[in-house]
Amino acid sequence: MGGEKPGPLNGLWIMRPDDANVAGNVHGGTILKMIEEAGVIISTRHCNSQNGERCVAVLARVERTDFLSPMCIGEVAHVSAEITYTSKHSVEVQVHVMSENILTGTKKLTNKATLWYVPLSLKNVDKVLEVPPVVYSRQEQQEEGRRRYEAQKLERMETKWRNGDIVQPGLNPEPNTVSYSQSSLIHLVGPSDCTLHGFVHGGVTMKLMDEVAGIVAARHCKTNIVTASVDAINFHDKIRKGYVITISGRMTFTSNKSMEIEVLVDADPVVDNTQPRYRAASAFFTYVSLSQEGRSLPVPQLVPETEDEKKRFEEGKGRYLQMKAKRQGQVDPQP
Amino acid sequence: MGGEKPGPLNGLWIMRPDDANVAGNVHGGTILKMIEEAGVIISTRHCNSQNGERCVAVLARVERTDFLSPMCIGEVAHVSAEITYTSKHSVEVQVHVMSENILTGTKKLTNKATLWYVPLSLKNVDKVLEVPPVVYSRQEQQEEGRRRYEAQKLERMETKWRNGDIVQPGLNPEPNTVSYSQSSLIHLVGPSDCTLHGFVHGGVTMKLMDEVAGIVAARHCKTNIVTASVDAINFHDKIRKGYVITISGRMTFTSNKSMEIEVLVDADPVVDNTQPRYRAASAFFTYVSLSQEGRSLPVPQLVPETEDEKKRFEEGKGRYLQMKAKRQGQVDPQP
Amino acid sequence: MGGEKPGPLNGLWIMRPDDANVAGNVHGGTILKMIEEAGVIISTRHCNSQNGERCVAVLARVERTDFLSPMCIGEVAHVSAEITYTSKHSVEVQVHVMSENILTGTKKLTNKATLWYVPLSLKNVDKVLEVPPVVYSRQEQQEEGRRRYEAQKLERMETKWRNGDIVQPGLNPEPNTVSYSQSSLIHLVGPSDCTLHGFVHGGVTMKLMDEVAGIVAARHCKTNIVTASVDAINFHDKIRKGYVITISGRMTFTSNKSMEIEVLVDADPVVDNTQPRYRAASAFFTYVSLSQEGRSLPVPQLVPETEDEKKRFEEGKGRYLQMKAKRQGQVDPQP
């Protein structure tokens, strides 16, 4: 059969103490991981809905994601996912996350996210299979989806070459400089990070990226901090079990009340030295600083020192102003 | 408002390598944990559905549960829960678990379970609150529920007194003896404990050794305790995935402010009975006792009873004095 | 190429609630685990730095380690590792751990550790490979390293024979007796086992109960085993964070193709010695033995020895026959 639009997927997760920072706010990375898990299930299910070669859906890209309201430990996260577009070789999934306080019954929308998956053959993991088409309830849906598909394809190509450089440690840096808060984390990819076929779950990588970004932000402003948004993340190549990944974060820009942190993920095959270390993913995370009462605080201004840091600061400012303009456009549309 | 029958709850979980045995079958315990998590959510939500004192639902009983068909790693577990009866102070929840192979689409019923919860006040956790009544769609439902309630109540009362005896009674040792604090832990080596090649990471073994030493120290001095040092540890032979390791700890020596605990690690191949159980590692851990303010406290003196215990106490004293001399030598070197 | 001294490795880890005891001090075992992970990465990378057979570095020994100052949850651990000596078949790694309070910026040295690794071939894990030599910046470094190498080698040989005895030897029970497969597990209740209010989730307790029952079953029949059913479980009293629970399992009955295991859960408040140890829960688990192909196998018959064991065997038989009759009644009900 196949070809018909598959039903949506609904899951729920209870937030544990380990999912949150000291203030009880659930890490953005935990939420990204849940979102990705829902995305893998619905897209793998869809790609196997027709008879034919069996496959697993692998995360290729996450679109820019905003964290609309904080989630706390003890709350239940409701995650719903739906396939919204298919191209010949990729699936677009839209995911909504609601937080529910089961004591008061209050529910809030915390995230909307869009993810792209690619089906890889289980027999030959370098072979991309074809995706069964979905049936759209309205004609425009297909047209709009195609436009989103083309836009992300273009952006993917661009970012692939952008991320050349590496975070370098500094010597006794001054507070508020880039070097002062710069951090990196190494992680040996173990079996429980991986799919059955030995690739790291995209959600695991994103959780580590958010963790590093959070450390950079906390070092910079020395307060309780939370993820406000994550830029689009592209996954350029699979990361396999046994690889060592280095996740590096550096602050690029500060506005009055927000910090932008660039996070780079490099994968090192370690035992296989025929394959060089490669850039696996990168993204910009935006964090805000919160008071004890949960109000957003001004952040110390970043002091860029080198030419590169100054250039990245200006680029960050550009992204910030663009996003601000976009958001004001949404809130207050011109008649 | 309240009083009406709340909707069912549906959740899903993806089964990870760590949830399963070496043959890929998900542990019954993992399934029981998921079932209980769904039960807590729906019953806590129901018990807080009316205005009034906030509460948390605590598990009081699980009815007999059959595992109808095995679940495998990579499959998705669908858990649905429904409140089927309420008494004045308890909630009955029925949970169904289905396994779904997302590659083939096959779904199977794996479990039906019935759980009983009791709402405890968040202000005073020894106070049981009243449960808002559910509305039944058919009259018989209430009557059948009441019968199940009475039956389990009777059985609960009976079992409370039945379980008098204890495995390995241990002859009620006196405080401060070696037998009193002696502890051992068994651990089934799972995938996330291991390298890619199926050997336990040395770090995992050391973490378990420290855990046992900490329990011995806490049992002995009944205060907050921390690791002060660890003796050299030798790893004599590899431990493989699926083995059962027994980590045993016994106190060997106490000085004024420190305790020495010997920890032995024995590995048992279990399913491979051509290979005998062997000693995989051993070490001495030194712990100190801390007050609430983090100051080090005197520890109760160990009372060695047998000849072996006395001999080990003297050996421990030797190591203690030697280390003390060495440390004083470092701090205050002779010219 | 190879032969040159590889760069050091620097990583960081954030300390989670589960990494610490109730007072917020990170367990020594968690720190040892981090240290070992850094050691594995740097030594595996070094041993694969030349073309040749691929290998994994396996921990052989950790030198005596002092915990110089406590680390707390919320702090960031900085782990740096360096290869300081290589012999023909082993690598010495020195690791430093600093704790950083990211809010105040305070850093403290918490540990210095020395670890020895041995490279095992990935093709044949019983074969030790050769280690590429490091280049020393000063001549004396090699000489000092060689001295450390010889000293540890000597000590290793000695300890291999020292560790003869076993805690609670248990008198070498015969196969198929109750004592032979009897097992118990201790578990220190951590934050992630608990609700927000500090009680253990019922599901966590059930998962541990199933784990012990599974170990008893595997020890008895030495095959792959799965849970077939669980008897009603009653939870008599709450278990709190920081308590130590002992989960004991013993086989009570075997039919042709099933094993019944009784599991008892005892809770010990440890640091609160006003409250005695109490029975928190108990249940009977039924397990079956499976062949490689998933077919159910006959199980070795249990040999009860003491009067109590014989009595429990008869009670188990009663439960078995009752359940069998009930099930046949369901399948083929009489008119």
C-alpha cells in the first residue's frame, strides 16, 4: 500500500532531575533530543511503509528553533510529530512540544521544530533510498514544502564550507573576552549513544552542543542561564560508534540581554587513521541570563580582541538584528 | 470542576541497547518501569484535577503481570494508561503495552497491567488525600472495580505479615564490627558499560568499587562520607559484556579520622560455564566522615573479631602509618 | 609517520545530581570514571597513530590516587591527559582534574592520577600489540618513566597472587541448589531514582527486582532467560533518597520449563539511625530459558536442601499449578 499520509505521532516524557540545570529549568539540549527521537520514529516508520529495502532515517538538518517558554523538572513533555513534506530522498518532520504541569494541569507550548531526515539502506549504509511520497490534503502544502526544501538545500551547501577554523585555547584570559568563556568537551561515542546500526543519534549530538553552549554562557555571565533559540544545524556526515567527538563553544556576540555562542562539532575516527578528523556539525545557540525569580537580566558585554573575533561579532550582530526585525514583523504586521 | 472521567494517556518509548539483554530482548524490568511511569502521570493528574491540596500519586501495588510476547531493542513501545476505578483513597490504573517494529510496521500486545496508587499531600507526605471520583460509562464498571479493590486490599494485608525472613540472615552483627558494614553488590554488565569490543571500561568498574566502599563507610559511621584516596588498582583480566560482577567491600582499618575499606571484584561468566569465576580487581579505598559543614569528624573505631580481621587491621595500620610518614616527608623535607 | 609526542587532551564534564551524594559532593567513583575515559581516548589514539593493526587501549593499572579537594554538583570538571611514558607494550598516561565553579570562576586541583594501558588487537583481542614510542623533550623523562614502569610491573605481579580470599565465601554450594544461584544487590538511592519529593519511583524498584531475578535465573540455568510473569507486588512503605536498598533473590521452584524466583526488597535509612531497616516490597518472578533461536528450553531442576527451602518449593508448586489451571480455564472454559 503506502502513499497515504501517515498519522501523526504522540509521545510523552517526564522530566527528571538530571535533565535540568541547578535552577530546575530543563536543558534546551534535552528538549532537542526528545524532538529528534520523535522525528526518527515517524520518519523511519514512513520510509519503511512500502515493501522494499529496509532503511533507517538519519538526521540531516534541524531548522532554527525557538524555546518559547521554559520547562521544569517534574513536568511532562508532550511531543507530537507529523510528516509535512517529502522530496525524492528526504522527509520533513514538524514537531510540537508542550509542557504540562500535572499538579495544576497547566499546558504551554514550548517549541516548534522542523527536521529533515534521509533514509539510509540497512544493507549498505552509504546508499540513500527513495522516500514514499505523502499525500497532501491541500495542493498548496506540496508547493510550500517544496519551497522550504529548496531553501534549506541551498543553505546546507553553503554551510558545508563555512566552518573551517577551530577553537584555540588562550592563556589566562581577561573576563568578558572570547577566550575567557571558551570551552570544549570531548566525548567517546558509546553504544548507548547510537542507533542499532552504530551511528550517533542526532539528538545526542545536539544535547552535547547545548551543554557546551550552556557552559560558555554561564562562564561569561555567572548566573543561571537558559537556551532561547538554536540556529539551523546541518549534519554533514555520519558519526560512528567508537569515534571521539570534540564539541567546542565560543561566544560570538552579546546584545543587551542575549548571548550568541557558536558551537563546532569535530569527529575523530581515532582507531581508523585512514579517515581524517572532520567537521560534523555546527550551529549558533542563543542564551539568556535569568535572575532567581526567572526574570531576564542584562548580560556583560563581550569584548572581542582579535580581528577574527571582531568580524564574528559583527556577523552575530547582523543575525541578531535580522531576527529582531523578523520577529517584530511577525508581532506587528503592516496592514 | 473535576469528577468526570479523565481521558486516557498515550506515550511511547524507543528501546535502547541498555534496556535489553545480550540476545536483544528488552528486560521485563524496563517494561515495568515504563508502565509505572505512565501510571504515575495519569494518577497524579487525576488526583490534582480538583482545586484543593496538591498531591503526588505513590505506587501501592501492582497486580500480577504477564509478559505476552518479547520486545526487542530498536522497537518502539506504545504505552497507554486509563483510570478504571477510584476508591476514597486510591486509584486503579490499567496499562497496555504494545511493541511496534517501525521497519515492518508489526505491532504486538506485550503487557496488560493493573496498578494501584495513593495520593500523598505535598505539604505533609504522611497524609493521604481524598481521590476525586471518576464517572463510569456503565454502572457495572463501578461494581467490578469495587470487587477488585476489596480483593487487593485483603491480599495486601496478608502479605504485609508474610515476609518476615531475610536472605542470608547474617546473625545480626554488632555495630562497629566488620560484618556489620560489610556489603556486596552484583552488577550485570550491560552495553553502555563496555567498549566497542565488549569489554567493561575500567572506569565503570572503579565507579562501582567506590560505590560499594562508600556504602560500607556510611553504614559504619552513619554520616556523610567522602573518598579521600584510592590505593593502586590492578586489572588482572578483561570483563566481558553479559558477565555478572560481584563487588564486595569490608572495612579493614580505622584511624582517628579515616576508614580503610578493601574492595574485591569477582567476575562470573554465568552463561559461559567453561570459564570459572575469577578475581578481576581489588583495591583499598580510604574514606573520611564529614559534618554538615564539611569538617572532618572522628570515626567510630572498628572492632575486628576473627583472627583474619585482626590480621587485616594490622596490615591496614601499616599502610596508614607508611602513607602518613611519606606525606610528612613531602610536606616537610629534610635538608 | 608517528613517533612524535602526541598533544595533550583537554576536556570538560559538568557534574550532575546523580554524580553526587546527598550532601552534593561528587562521588570519587565518578571522578575515577572520567579520568579513565580521558586515558582511554589518548592512549587509543596514540596506539593507532602509526599504520598497522588497529587496536583498543585497555586499562591495566591505576596508581594510588588522592582526592585533594571535594568537587560539587554544578561545578565543571576539567580533565587533561598526557602520555608520559611508553614501554614496548604499555602506555603511561598522567591525568589532572581541576574543579571549576563557573559562577565564581574558582578553580581547584582535585586529582592527579597515573594510569597504565595495554593495546589489544581488534582482530584478536588476546593479542597485545606494540606501542609506538613517544619522543621525550628531556632525556631524564625516559629514564624516570622506565623506573616507574619497572616498579609497577613488580607490584602487579605481587598483587596477582595476594587476593585469594573472598568476602562471605558461602561454602561453595553445589549447582542447582538454592544457595548456588542466590544473589543480592545493593543500590544507593540517587536523585534520578526519585520523584521531586525524594521518594523512589515504584518503577525503579521493580526494575532492580527484575534485574536480580534475572541474575538468579541466569546463574541457575546458564542460558539466555526472559521474564514470563510477575506476581502481585505490594509496596509497604516509602523509600527515600539516600537510603540503601538491598534486593535479594532466591529460587523457590522450578517446573519443566519455568523458574520461580522470590525477590525481597529491604530498605536501610543508613545515615538516619533512628529508623530501623524495613521490608519495602517483595514478589515472585517467573522466568523461562530460551535457546539461541528463541525457543523455550527445559530448565535444570532445583534441589531444595533445608526444610525452609522444601517448604517454599511446595508453596511455589501450589502457585504454579493454580496459575496453570486458571490459564487453561481461560483458554478452554467449561460451559
